[in-house]
Amino acid sequence: MQSDIIIIGGGLIGCSIAIELAKGGLKVSVFDRGQLMKEASWAAAGMLAPQSELNAITPMFLLCQKSLQLYKGFVSKLQEFTGLDPCYRNEGFLQLAFEETAKALDKNMAWQIDAGLRVEKLTSSQLKKLSPTVSNKVASAYYLPDEHQVDNRKLAECILTMAEMVGVKFYLGAQVTEICIEQNKVVGIVANGERYYSAKVVNAAGSWASLFNLPKHFLPEVKPVRGQMIALKTEAGTLEHTLHFGSIYLVPRKDGKIIIGSTTEHVGYDKRVTPQGLEVLLSQAQKIVPKLASASFIEAWAGLRPATSDLLPVLGEHPQLPGLIFATGHYRNGILLTPITSSLITDFIVTGQTSEMLEDFSPSRFMLTAKAS
Ligand SMILES: Cc1cc2nc3c(=O)[nH]c(=O)nc-3n(C[C@H](O)[C@H](O)[C@H](O)COP(=O)(O)OP(=O)(O)OC[C@H]3O[C@@H](n4cnc5c(N)ncnc54)[C@H](O)[C@@H]3O)c2cc1C
């Protein structure tokens, strides 16, 4: 079976690239070893938040900021074509601290203010007005108007609907075990023991992206970092803004659901939810919004963030294996980076030109010069 492009991994990254390529008339096949969109892309909170996630103006910050700028157009187009609403919201974020961590928060906000990013220091009465359910004990509060959110599960539904509309072919339960190389060029893959042909293969396999047959020095190492999450049901309007409080965040959906995250754990491919993880999330969440003590529990889950050793994504073609393209390692920001990743990777595949924005994320930073056998 021959495709113009094979994509390994049916998460948001793989499927969004597939859509862009298929819209351009290419024959695109997506292989997923399980179901589509059921790993990190499903587990995430959907924050679109470069200022809250990063701590300096770096190439990564600029990539995230560019992607955030693309978001509104990205979701509008999806909504227009599919008739589905991915629930993109732009109310902004609140960064909060109690007395003991107020200084650290002030310091963290200072670089953003110095860099000219929009950050507003709030008095306690301004905070009460914006977010009446927040604890009276908050000692320092900032409003970040440019941080947004999307319901990543709804976004996933839109993307899958769109992918079907533009003719992407899906292979589900199709575990890719081999990326096939002949004369130092990619020629296809093996999935479930069967060979599929294409001169271009995109590795969008998230936390599993380095588990293929190629020698270790030919693949960037991507490791899983577990994040546990809880969803509570409250009355709609209990929170309007996403709250950041130390390492915990509360992301309110329109219907009153509040997503609370998250732990950062290096425990391999273990997706269990633990009492310890849940206790941290629930106790911190109730500390910052006491009313949550009487909310209803909906669900708890854990997902695996795909992390490289420098915590930056790997985007672009393998330096020694033409045709093998990486779009992975998005770690904590893959939902945010979906529009820019699909746009830049598609441009590269269609034109052969690498955007300057991709230079700092090239797979060549991990590669030795050995040849594939
Ligand atoms: C708890 C948590 C909270 C997060 N919150 C946010 C957030 O608020 N904002 C944000 O921007 N990002 C967030 N992230 C990060 C974001 O979810 C990820 O960066 C993003 O989803 C990565 O998408 P992906 O498509 O690369 O990977 P995934 O969604 O994991 O998809 C990879 C796919 O590849 C498939 N696959 C793997 N190996 C193979 C194989 N050999 N053959 C075939 N298929 C294979 C898998 O089955 C899977 O479907 C969070 C992540 C977690 C875990």
C-alpha cells in the first residue's frame, strides 16, 4: 500500500499535520497503535499559556506565542468546516500566591513585565471582583489577559471529523514497529507485521517516538513524564479564569467542570492515578478555592507528556535519513503548539524549505554522524 505521507501517531500533532497535507491533495495515512486521540492529547488541560509555562523570551517562547496567535483562526476554520465547537476561551489567567510564595511569584512576573508582556497586578478588591470564589488569603495576584484555553477533547473531536472530511486514511490498532530504510532513505514502515510504502514518514508518536527499530543514536530520545489530573463538577460560573497557584492549575470549562492539574512524575510508561497524586491536587485546589470542598467528583486520569532531554520539541527532517520527519517532544505545550507545528511541518513537506522558526528545534541537535545499517 503506497501513500504520499505516512504519519505515525494519531494524537493532535499527527492528525493536525495529516489534515493540512490532505487538504493540499496528498494521500495521507495515519497509523495509531491504539485509538485516535486517547493519549496525551486527551489527557491534557488545554491551556494555551506561554507566559505561565515558560520563564524567558526564548525561541521556544516565540514559537508558543506564534502558535497562540494562530489559534483563533485555527479553531474558527475547524468550527466552520465541521460545525463542532472546540470551546476556545480567551478570558485570561490569574497567577496567585499566598504570603509564603508571594515574593517568588512577583519575581516570576517581573521578567514578563520587563519583556513588555501584558501582566496586570491586582489589588485584593480587583481580584475579588474578577474571581469571587478565590480564597481571601491570597497575598499576590496577577491577571494575564493573553493566556487562553481550549477544550482539548472537543478540539480532538473537531480534528478527527475534519480529517475524515478531507480524506485522511486511518489505521487503528496498528502498531508501527519499524521505520524502513533503504540506501539511507526512508521507504515506509511496518505495522502489525505488514509493510506500507511511502518516501515520507512523520514520527508523531508522542512519548513513544524513540521506540523504533533504528539505532539509538538515530532517534532523539523522548521520555514520558506523567501528569495526574482530576475533574470536578461545580455550578457554571464558579470560576471564569484559569488559576495558576504554585505548580497547580485549575482550568474552568463553560459548563462548570473544573480540570485540576497536575503532577510531574518520572515513572516511565505508568499511567496509574495514585492516592498521593490526587491528594496533592485536591488539597491545593481547595486551598485556593475553598468552595471546591463541596464540588462533585467527575473523574481522575493520568497522561504522559512527551519530553526530550532539553524539554524542547523535535521538529524537522532527520539530518542523515531524508524522508524521516519528526514532530514530537512537545512536552507540556503540545496543545498550544498544534497550529504552528502543523503549519511549519506541512510547509516543509510541501516546499522542502525549512522555516527559520524550526531551526532551534531540529533533530540534528541529538544526532551523531553514524550511518544507518
Ligand atoms: C496531564 C497533562 C496535561 C497537559 N496539559 C497541557 C496543556 O494544558 N496545554 C498544552 O499545550 N499541552 C498540555 N499537555 C501536553 C500535551 O498534551 C502534549 O504535548 C500533546 O498532546 C502531544 O501530542 P502528540 O500528538 O504528540 O502525542 P499523543 O497525544 O500522546 O499521541 C501520540 C500517539 O502516537 C501513538 N503511537 C505511539 N507509538 C506508536 C506506534 N509505534 N505505532 C502507532 N502509533 C503509535 C499513540 O497511541 C498516540 O495516540 C499536557 C499533557 C499531560 C499529560
